[in-house]
Amino acid sequence: MPKFRKKPVVIEAIQYDGSNASEVKEFVGSSYVDDRRVPVIHTLEGDMSVTSGDWVIRGVQGEFYPCKPDIFEATYEALE
């Protein structure tokens, strides 16, 4: 079976900590859904809730999506 490696891509992300919904809203702009108790963002797969600890990522085409912390840590490393 052929194997593939993910291309190195630099992304922007913010971690939702349960108290910084306004920062998440500012980051995702019009992708934010205002009428919910928890942050909800429009993604390519539909509206998705963001729970405390999740990272919100801006993808390579400007799309946004949430990512669980364990997946984020396994996939990304901080740049200096």
C-alpha cells in the first residue's frame, strides 16, 4: 500500500478555554454562530460546536474547524 506524509503547513489557531468565546468569535468572524450558549462555527461539514479545550483552526483555504486537544497536540507544534 502506498504511504503518504502530510505536507508541512503553518496554521493559525486559538484554544477555547470556556471563557474566551469573544476571542473565538473575533478569530472566526462571520463563521461564528451567535445564537447559541456554546461557540458554534460554520465549517465545510456544517455547523460544529466548540467545547472547552478544543482548538479552532483556520485551514489553508481560510476555512475554520474545531480540533480536539489530543489530536491537535499529535498533529501540530508551536512555531517560535
